[in-house]
Amino acid sequence: MEQKKKRILVVVGTRPEAIKMAPVVLELRRQDWAEVRVLATAQHRQMLDQVLTTFGIVPDIDLDMMRPNQSLPELTARLLSTLDAVLASEEPDVVLVQGDTTTVMTVALAAFYRRIPVGHVEAGLRTGDMSNPFPEEMNRVVAGCLARWHFAPTDASRENLLREGFSDDVIHVTGNTVIDALLQVAELDIPLPFELPEDRRLVLVTAHRRENFGAPFREVCAAIRDLADQHEDIHVVYPVHPNPNIAGPAHEILSGHPRISLIDPLDYLPFVSAMRRAHIILTDSGGVQEEAPALGKPVLVMRYETERPEAVAAGVVKLVGPDREAILREAGELLGDNAAHAAMAKGVSPYGDGKASGRIAGILKRELCGSAN
Ligand code: UD1
Ligand code: UDP
């Protein structure tokens, strides 16, 4: 008798989840044993939609959760109360979540209440500090507690889970699916979506972390302005995250400078082109810390801690904190010293080989159907 297909509910809420889940969705859709459904919580709206469109994914269910300047408690409450009915009607055999957002934490909890097994993609990342990043460290610890399968991107993330007492047989080192996504698009020749004077080197900036809201983020902006003041041969391009706590001060402090362009968030493909064209990247993003090393771009991370120590250890990412002086000093060194720049532009990919989604599909097949072939 033919076996019933396994129902897999893949959940995405924000831009990075969509980028990192897209290759998983596309891979699972190629499997004859799996029936894939995509649930968008739409914790993000425009930024989520553009990624899903890029990868040709139309959500089967869209909860349209985003509200302007949403708070963590009200987003969590709305999600949790909405998700239960969805899970009850969908009756998936497994729910897949990715990363460390509010979507991930609440979906894992809602699935737990319904006794539906959860697979956690990008499991085991830790700083060991619940305040950094906030609230993501808590989100991934909670999702980890509730998950049946942990798809850890690296050996270090596997070690973190082992240290927390998870047994080896529920942890699978797969690589990070962000590299699958990146390799699928990196060779496309997408033109830069902004004007860049020919004689200027591109400094690409992104920033959005909640723990940096307020004074630390104003320091970051001041550092960027100082940098543009001091280096006439650079142009700073900053696709500003739409969170009002970021967009407000960014425009207030950085608008009007002749060597700074504040632009809307870029679609994924043009953003990859911008990373490829960048001389250096200043960011507090998780995903960018993973992608830029694979593209051979030096990254200064404007945070004091990172759950992604592999690229720091490889010497291609440096932590500078949201610290005006340190950002200026380290960026100045990379702009002024070719050897220092070359040492950080090695092109290493500690986070994956582009085959993570295939591994995840294989593991799920074995776990759900009893065979990986
Ligand atoms: C969220 C995640 C963070 C992740 C980041 C990726 C949480 C708590 N935070 O942070 O872990 O690194 O996404 O970008 O889960 N907004 C829009 N349009 C959009 C998206 C956001 O206008 O497409 C604005 C809205 O005003 C929204 C606000 O940004 O209320 C904040 O969105 P939210 O998802 O709560 O937090 P992020 O800062 O985006
Ligand atoms: N990204 C994008 N457009 C932008 C900035 C970033 O497509 O204007 C992509 C980037 O390539 C990476 C992801 O968004 O894959 C990172 O998302 P974000 O920094 O918002 O979240 P984090 O990774 O910190 O959770």
C-alpha cells in the first residue's frame, strides 16, 4: 500500500527566516514523501513578501501579523492565540521553524501545546547572555527546549546543545541554509540598485538590533557620519531597517551627507550584489555575518558579543561593539591599510557548503518515513 505523505508545515515570519527557509521549502517540494505547506506569520510584511517573491514561494496561510512599531508582548500574545487554531486545522506531522525570532519561539510553543513535533533549523547558536542579543537568545533557548530535531549549522552550535544536555542523536550538523540561498543567487548578475560614484569605495551598512536601540544606535550613526567625514574616497550605502526605532535616528543623524545614501531595504538579490561590490561591511545582522565571509568581504560587527564565533576565529569578522571610537578606528584601518584589508578578505565559508537543505530533507525522511533513500 502506498504510504501517506508526511505533512510538513514550514513557518516563516521575518526576512531572514524567509531567506534561510526558502531553500528548505524548495528542497522539500522535490520530495515525493512530503506534502509541504508554508505558513507566513508575516511578523514582517514588505521585507518578508519580497523574499518570498524572489524565491517564488506563495504562502498557503498568511496570518498578516505585523503592526507598526509592534511590542514584543503584544506580538507574542497575538501570535500565540492565532497559531493554535491554525495548527488544529493543519494537523501537520512536523512543524519546521528557523532561527530566533518571536515567530520561532511562539510557533514552537504553540506546536508543543498541540504535541506536534518541531524541527529547529539553525539550532544551537548561543552567546550565553540573555540580554545579547535581546530577545533572540531567549527565543532560541526556548525553541531549543521544545524542538524534537535540532539542525545545527556548525560543530560549535552542536557543542552548545550537548552542553545543555541534549542527546547527540537529536542533533544534526547540517551547515546553515543561508549558504544554500546565497549560492543559488550569488552568480546572478544583478546590477547595483543605487548610484555609486566610480572613484568611491563602497561601505555597506545594516543595523537593527533591539539591544542597541537608543544611545548605542546613536553612537553607531555618529561613527558612520565620522567615517564619511574622514574618508573622501568612500560612499556609505545604508539600507535602513523600517523599524521606527532605527529609521528615526538613522535619518535624523545621517541624512543629507554627500557621501552617505540612506535607502529602503534592498530586495535580496540586489543586496547580494551590494555585498559583492562592498569594500567593507558594517553590520549587526546575523545573516550578513554568515554571508559576507563566503563572499570574501571583511565585516565589522557592531555588537559586543556574537553567537557566530566561527568567522571571528577565522579572522574575517571583527567585533567592534556599537562603540563610536572602535568602529571608526577599525574601519579606518581597513580603509587605510591594504594588508589589513586583504587579511580579512580571505573568502572562507565556516557556515556551510550550500547543501544544508538536502541534509535536512534527508534527516526528516529518515525520521518520519524510516528511510533516507
Ligand atoms: C525582527 C526579529 C529579529 C530579526 C529581525 C530581522 C524579533 C523580536 N525580532 O526584528 O530577531 O533579526 O526581525 O530583520 O523577532 N517593519 C516594517 N516592515 C517590515 C518589517 C518591519 O514596517 O517588513 C517595522 C514595523 O514597524 C514593525 C517593526 O519594524 O513593527 C519591528 O518589526 P519586528 O519584527 O517586531 O522586529 P525587527 O526589529 O524587525
Ligand atoms: N538583507 C536583504 N536586504 C537588505 C539587508 C539585508 O535582503 O537590505 C538580507 C541579508 O542578505 C541577510 C538577511 O537579510 O540574508 C539578514 O536579515 P536581517 O539583518 O534583517 O536579520 P538577522 O539576520 O540579523 O536576523
